[in-house]
Amino acid sequence: MTMELVLIRHGESIGNALKGESAVYTGRWDCNLTERGYQQAISLIGTPILENIDAWYSSNLIRTIETAKTITDRDIIVDKRLQERSLGEFEGLTIESVKKDPRYIKYFTDPEFMQFRNSFTVKTPGGENYGDVCERVRDFLQELASKDYKKVAIVTHHCVIRCIVKILNNLSEEETLSFKVNNCEPISVQLRDDALH
């Protein structure tokens, strides 16, 4: 059995757009799309890669649901396993404020912890690492593989897409962390039963 998955990272969100000192750790911080994000989603309406979709899936976060509903008027199946990696206590806080908090100093000074944003092992307090995300994503893919679909669209997040591609294409951790995922640029991958074992 082979099923085509069209992976779509949500349009630009308010969290994505904040730069410099006002930049925040987004993670599961629930924020809307920017006007640019809506335009990115609108640009996908009618695109050939999204023809003949049997089912639309989205994470439960606002930015993915808004993106999916902008692209299609079909029913959206919302699944929490597709939500972005949790950044725990850092979520919604500015990068500047977290850096100044003495509780978190090791995340900016200790080489063992400094890679928390791109790591399969290190995580923020109360958060997830890439390994955790891959685990719940694999569970989602195994369930999806039991469905009678030929082509599915999944509107989700940066880290989740990287993990799906890792699992289905057997990427190394290094390849996964360097895999480029842009807002509203669809990525087609094949879901095969043998990739999940």
C-alpha cells in the first residue's frame, strides 16, 4: 500500500513574524496567521499538487486550521499529534526575557543544553525534543496507513514535517535537522507500510 501525503507548513504566523528583541519562542503558543500568511495560503488554492485529495488533516493550533480552511472548503480532520513541538516553559515568552531569566542560563551557556532548538535529546523545561515529536508522529502515520486513502493533505508545522519526512525517507538526525521547510510550500512524500516498521 502506498499513499501520497502532501505536507503543508502553515502560512506565516504572528509568532513567525516577530523579529529581534520581540521575537518569541512559539512552539504551541497559539497565534493567528499574519496577512502575509493568509496570502501564502490563498496562493495554494487550485494548485495541481492539491488535486484529488481524499482527506485533509490539520494540527489543532489556530495557525494550521486557518491555513487549511483558507485553502479548502472541505472538512478538516483535526489531530493533536500534528501540533508543533512543545517548548514548555519558554512558549510565548520573548527570547530576550528567557535569556535574562537565571533559571534558564544553562540553555545559553552550557554546550550540552544550547542545542535545545534542534535536538533529538535536549528539551526545554516541560517541553519536547525531536525524538518526542517523531514518536507521536509515527503513531499518527501508523493509524493513517490503515485508512483507505490514496492522497492526503496534512497542514502542520516545521518540526512535525521534518519528523514525517525523517520517518518516511529514513533520514539521519543530521539530515532531518537540515531539511528545509518553508511556509505554504507543499512537500509530497509517499507513505508505505514498510517505512513504519
